[in-house]
Amino acid sequence: DRPLTVIAGPCQLESADHAQMIAGAMAEACAAVGAQFIFKGSYDKANRTSLSGKRGLGIAEGLKILQGVRAAFGCPVLTDIHDADQAREAAAVVDVIQIPAFLCRQTDLLLAAGQTGCVINIKKGQFLAPWDMANVAEKVASTGNQKILLTERGVSFGYNALVADMRSLPIMARTGYPVIMDATHSVQQPGGQGGSTGGQREFAPAMARAAVSLGIAGVFIETHEAPDTAPSDGPNMVPLDQMPALLRVLMAIDAVAKADPVRV
Amino acid sequence: DRPLTVIAGPCQLESADHAQMIAGAMAEACAAVGAQFIFKGSYDKANRTSLSGKRGLGIAEGLKILQGVRAAFGCPVLTDIHDADQAREAAAVVDVIQIPAFLCRQTDLLLAAGQTGCVINIKKGQFLAPWDMANVAEKVASTGNQKILLTERGVSFGYNALVADMRSLPIMARTGYPVIMDATHSVQQPGGQGGSTGGQREFAPAMARAAVSLGIAGVFIETHEAPDTAPSDGPNMVPLDQMPALLRVLMAIDAVAKADPVRV
Amino acid sequence: DRPLTVIAGPCQLESADHAQMIAGAMAEACAAVGAQFIFKGSYDKANRTSLSGKRGLGIAEGLKILQGVRAAFGCPVLTDIHDADQAREAAAVVDVIQIPAFLCRQTDLLLAAGQTGCVINIKKGQFLAPWDMANVAEKVASTGNQKILLTERGVSFGYNALVADMRSLPIMARTGYPVIMDATHSVQQPGGQGGSTGGQREFAPAMARAAVSLGIAGVFIETHEAPDTAPSDGPNMVPLDQMPALLRVLMAIDAVAKADPVRV
Amino acid sequence: DRPLTVIAGPCQLESADHAQMIAGAMAEACAAVGAQFIFKGSYDKANRTSLSGKRGLGIAEGLKILQGVRAAFGCPVLTDIHDADQAREAAAVVDVIQIPAFLCRQTDLLLAAGQTGCVINIKKGQFLAPWDMANVAEKVASTGNQKILLTERGVSFGYNALVADMRSLPIMARTGYPVIMDATHSVQQPGGQGGSTGGQREFAPAMARAAVSLGIAGVFIETHEAPDTAPSDGPNMVPLDQMPALLRVLMAIDAVAKADPVRV
């Protein structure tokens, strides 16, 4: 098995400079530990808790920024789409198209994404059992595109709370597709702050470590130089300056885990 | 408070004749007990568990059938949309536009629906706390359209299961918008049959009774003359021939409940 | 089916006078609406959230008070036991022995209770599925005592929260034993106040109404003249002065429900 | 931090020979990897799903077997008690007294256990939030006995299912007491086989690895040479012959984890 892949970036793209700064720091941190790096950034937050939440820069501006990141650092880039219409436009720029968790059962979106031929990262819905992701992946695979990633990001656990079930990682791995752990969204507290979503960023490293110890393909971690002022998901993002140390321990666990992988 | 409203119909529209048959039976059953009747039918099931599930007749054909039902029985008609683009087309025909539960946080869809001026029935997401529906309703209301209904249809409870929390009804009622109980989707077992969603139709009447006893505005009940052969949601639909008796007891409970409503 | 039985009283017995005052008010309120009344009071709270929570008067004093209530009002009395050793002592005084929810799988306690020949009210554990109560009841029935009541009091739903699943009532009724809805404990928020358990007493009437609409045998409602100063479970008890109005609407719903019971 | 402690043994004690066989194999496996070993065995299963489940050998016979194991292998031994009366008798033999999860709020049991001066391992109830274990530990600590272990064993997640929340480990560690992961009970499916409890033993290694990656004090793993024929908890026990390999990977992860512990 290959060393851990790290999908990282801010929740939403803020500006070209900001994206370059984070991408640069992460590319360096990943290179230092031998992890493959994929830059992540969203151009639109289409499902904010409330109308007053910032939506983002829009698809045209966002894709330009992602293109710039790839040109500057040579890393693959990932963004999420919210409508079948956006698939082709995004695919012209990005390497990985991501399907948001709430939308993971929307057939037309999955088909449109699959048809682009990009790698498709599907977030497991907060309302979905891990074994049900086989049906979801099948929708994408029906387009002839088998470049699929499946991501755990927590499951509903009472109100305004998620829990990350570590069993879901080996269960989703039974599909044969690489499995990713989203360490930051799985510590969200959806709607937990009334008009916005709370989070427990202090537990994101624990989520990443636990998942990596099972021998997964990659981790997804949103990061920001100042999470408390980020326009979205600040409460659950990992501060950028903590990423190098976190990656070091994750790579050490990854080496042990992949020498003796969990078999289920 | 006005007597109970009953939103009923098949899960998906199958043909003009089938819709007329069900609408006719339901209109008669509702008239017999003094309930207001709204006919419900879907032209597209955009998020089936698996790709092999039947999608439906499509928007053009579906809206024609709904128009026919309204013409024949003089009842309001409701359908659900899955994309902002469909809002205007649907609004030309239907009285009530419904927002599916998985999509209840998609801002553009909510805004497009609101802008039509139709009544908007928003299903509460399986991943959402009832108090978070205030933010959702606010997205629609921001368009100037306050004709909003909020529907409980169960919340995630472990894997492949939902639970209907009766507290959610008075909690959502605090918004001031009428609250509906979806008695059939709240007994779904999502993904519970592997490639399709299971259900416990035997509990749908219990869900409806419990909710009506709190003095809610309406119930949503999918029905079919032969649920076991229905193209979708058969396991949780109420057989059409059981509806008259169910409506009789619901109206009796409704009368008692509205004489002395729950206050929270 | 017989009219609704009402099991009511304070969470813990405070004094003979206090018990008589509550029992008197409840006996009168039940008589006024034609409900059968069972007085409930605990002599020991053996599983408080924290050590600083008040335990109660003890078994000797508590049983004396219960005896006094029965003598004064002629109503059956109920208390809960926490240890097999207490069964016989309690049985000398009370009509109904209650098994606490946390202890509902403790075989020796169930057998000892059953052997007394008293009516045994078993609270369903917060960790238990309703169909699993058949095994629990069977432990009591193995003693030859079939006078069993099964009580729903909410099931774990994330942390510090419960949800009352109305399906559990008809599911438990399949055993053939009468089913009771505990309307006040099902709105507890276990541990929700740090050192003590919180509650949402405002929803207790809704829980009772919903359950009664299904045609159950009885409701369990803790009540107090000043819940905010009660030594335990204050946050979820119904104020005593609200009980007469609540009973009126419950009896009205009960009449409708039992004329046309839910069949599952 | 010290290397991982391994609490292991069969679910219930079957005979002196059987206990010696398992203890011998585990002592050897633990010595081979440098883990501290504590032998675990129950003399009574006081809360079986149904009455027909085997109870065990009883306290006298069970304690004699545990004494024999300690004499033969020089390892500490652990057993669980179910009643305050048993504390003193068990304490005469065992090093660690365990409080079962269902009983973790029973004040008298906690006090009696604490008063023995033994190490007390408290299993977190399936109905309890991890932060609520501080109140539970405090009950034991009030006796002057601070030798407390806190064990995660899964939390209720819908019906007949548990989920292991990895956040609970660092949360419970905030108390200052060592934290243990019960890798086998956390994959139980309570009541999941009708008259008995099911399990997913294939996930127990994943639970252990994930937990150890956070730098916990120990793991609890029930094991049996032939789990499918074990008198209880067979579905979730790890086969004895798989333990050496599992311990090797756990110790490798433990070394990495403790070099760089999670801080919350």
C-alpha cells in the first residue's frame, strides 16, 4: 500500500493569495514527511446553516484560484460541486471532483461527475450506513469511471452532533475503492451554534490518528492559519501551524498500519 | 385552528389513470370526514438508493398528470423538485412545491422555490434538529414568501433506521409556520433492503395518530392500492383501502387535540 | 379496553404530609375524569448522576409513607427497588414493584420481584430495543407471575438525550402485557446539567398525548407542586396544578383511541 | 507513559483448566511484546439477554479459579461484581474489581467497590456521555480510593447496536484516571440475535488499533480458543490464536502514539 494521501486546504477559497499561502505550507509539510498532497478548496458553500453564512467566490473565480495553485505547486486540486451543471466546468480545471455528503444520493449529480472522467470523491451522507455507499459508488461507476474515493465524515448521533464510526472505514474498503477519513467534518456540531455550525477542532487529530491506524488511503483535513476568523467551518479546522506535527505522527502510524493492515 | 389537512397520494406518479384513481378515492375519503385534501405525486425520484430504482415519468408528463388531477377534483396538488431550475416550471402547475429532506439545506433550491410564490413544504432533513428548521424556513422567507409548511419525516437513529421525535412538532411550530407529520417516510428503513429502502408500514397509522394528538396542521401519507408492487416506497405506504378508516380516527383525535392544543 | 390508568406521584418521597398532599390531589383529579390512579413514590434514588444528589428517606420510612397513602386514599401504591434483597420487604406494603430502567436486565432482581406475586412494572432500559423487552418480561414470568407492566421511558439518542419512539408501545404490546408511557422520564436530559440530570418538562404533556392516542394501558407522570425545588427530576416533572387539565385531555384522547385501537 | 496494559481473558470462567490455558497463552503473548497482562474472567453473568443464557460458575468457584491463575502466572486478575455484597469477597482474591456498564451509576455498588481498596475498573454505561464519567469516578474516589480505571465499551446507536466514539477516550482521560478501550464489547450487537447478543468480532482489532493510536493506558479484549462455542459473548470475542499478531501491531502503534500523545 502506498503512503498516506493528504487532502487539505481551507473550507472555502478566500483569495488567490490565501490559497497559495495555505497550499505552499501544506505542500512543504507533506513533502517533508513523504505524503502525497491534494489541495482542497470550495468556491461555493451551497448549504450553509443560515442564509447569512458566506457563500464563497463563485465557480469562475474559484476555479481560477485552483488552477493557480496547481500551476504553482504541481499538486492535484479538488473542489466540490452542487449541481450536475457544474461538473463539466469544474472538470476542466480540477483533478478531483467532490460530492458533498448531503448530496451523495442525488443520482444526476453523481452521473454528471462520473462522466467527466475526473477522480470522484464521494462524502458519505450523515444519514447513511457505510455499506450503503456501495450503491452510491455504483452510480458513478455506471458511467465507466471507476476512479472513486469514499470518504467518512461522521454520521448523525442525536441532534447537532455526529460520531465517527471507525468500522465504516474497513466496511467501505470492501468496495475496493480507496477510503479517506475526513477528520475535520467528523467533529462538526451541525447547527450547534444556532445560526452556524459548531465544531470540536481539538478532536480532529484524534479522528485522523484513529483512522490512519487502520491503514486507510488518505485523510481529509481542513486547515486555516486563523480558524476563528475563517468564513466557514472555523470551529472544526486544524490551525495551519499544527499541521506539520500532526502529519509527522500520522505518517508514523501509517507506516505501522500499512505493514500490518486491518482485514475485515 | 382549522381541521386537519391531508396530503396524500402515491410516492411516484405512474400514469394519469392511476393518479386519478387515487386522487378520487382520497378526495372522497377526505370529504367524508371533513378534511382538506392536497394530492401529492412525484415526477422524478432523484435520489433512489440504487441506480436500478425507477426514476419516474419526468417533469413534463408528471405536471400534466397533476394538472389533470386538479381539474378533475378541484384539489390543490403538490410535487417535489430537486433542482432550482425546476421551480418555475413546477410552479406553473402545482399549488405546493415540496423540498426533499436531503436537499433542505440547499440554499439555491430554497430561494428558487420561494420566488415562485407557491406554498413551500420543506421536509426536515434526517440529519437536522427541529430547531434548525427555523434557519431553513428563513431562507425561503427571505424571498418574501411566507407560505411555508414544515414537515417532520424522521431523524437518523443508528444505521438504516429513523425515529420520529414527537417533540419536533411543537418545536417547529414555534416558527409560526404550519407543521405537517409525514407518517409514511418516518417509518422508512433507509437502505434497509440492500439495493432499496425498507419500511414498516404497519406503524404509519401510529405515527399519524400520535402527531395529530398534539394538534398539528396536517398529515402527509403516501398511499397505493397495492403497495407491494409500487415502484418506490412500497414498504412504507398505507394501503389505499385502509385510508378511510384511518382518516376517521385521525379526525376524531384532531377534534379533541385542537380543542385543547399542546402549548410549548 | 379499560380507561387509562394513571401512575403518578413525586420522584422521591419527601415526607408523609407531602405524599398525602400529592396523592390527595391526584386521586381527586383522577376520580374527576374516571381514570384509575396508582400512587408512585421512591424511597431511594440509587443511581443519582452524582454523589451529592439526595438519596431519599430509606426503605423503612418510605414504605410507611406509602402504606399511609394507601390507607388514606384506597389507591394502589408503587415503588421501585434496586436490589433483590428489597423485594420481599417492599412487597409487604406495595401493590406494584417497579424495576428501574438501568436494572431491567439484572436477572436476580427480576426473579426476586416476580416471586413476590406483586404486579411488576419494568421500565425499558435506555439502551434496549422494544422487542428485547419480551426476553426481560420472560424472566419475571418464569416465576409464575404474569402480572407484568412494560413501560417506555425513552431510548438513548446521542449524548445527554433521549427520544421516545412511539413504535415501541405497540411493539411491546405484542407481548400481551399492558404498556405504560412514562411521559416525564422520556423527556429527561440525562446528565445534561453537569452534576445532575436536566429535563424538558414542557414536552411531557405531548409525550403523554401521543402515547395515549395509540390506545395504551396507562401513563406514568411524575408531578410536584413546585418542581424547581424538588430533590430530584424537577426539570422533567409536571407541576401538580397542571395535572387536572392534562388528565382531561388525555381521557378524551383515550376514549377516541380505545374505540379504534392501533393494531400492529 | 508506560507501555500498553492488556486486560484479556474469556467472557465467563468455564473451568480451572480453561482459565489456565487462556491465561498461559495470553501471558506468553504479552511477555513477548512487552505488554503488562491482567487476566479477566467473570464468575456470573448477571444480566444475560434472556433467562436461558448461561449464568456462570458462581462466586466461590470463580474466585478459586482466579486465585489459581494468579498463583500460576503471577499476573493481576480482574473480575466484575454485580452487587455491593460481593465486593469484599471478590477483593480478597482479585486485584481489579470491575463495575459492569449497566451498573455504572449504582451508587452503593461503586462505594462498596471503592472501599475495598482494590483497583476499580468502571465500564462506561451504553447510555452515558463520556464527560459524565467524572461524576461516576467521583463516587468511587469519595471512599478515598483513587485507583480507578475508566473503560469505553461503546454507546447506544439506534436499536441493537453500539458505536465506539473515539473522542470518549481523551474526554475521559481529562479526569486524570487511566483510560481503557474495551475492543470486544464495543462491537457487540446487544440483543441482536433475538434471545442473545450478537457481535462483529471482525471489527474488534480495528477498535483496538484506533484507540491505541491515541495513546491510551490499556485495551480490554475478550478472547477464546473457539469463540463460536463460548457460553457468552462468542460473537464478539477475538480468537485466541489471533491475539499474538494483534498484540504486535498494537504495541507498535502504542510506541508511536505514546511518543507523541493526543492532547485535548
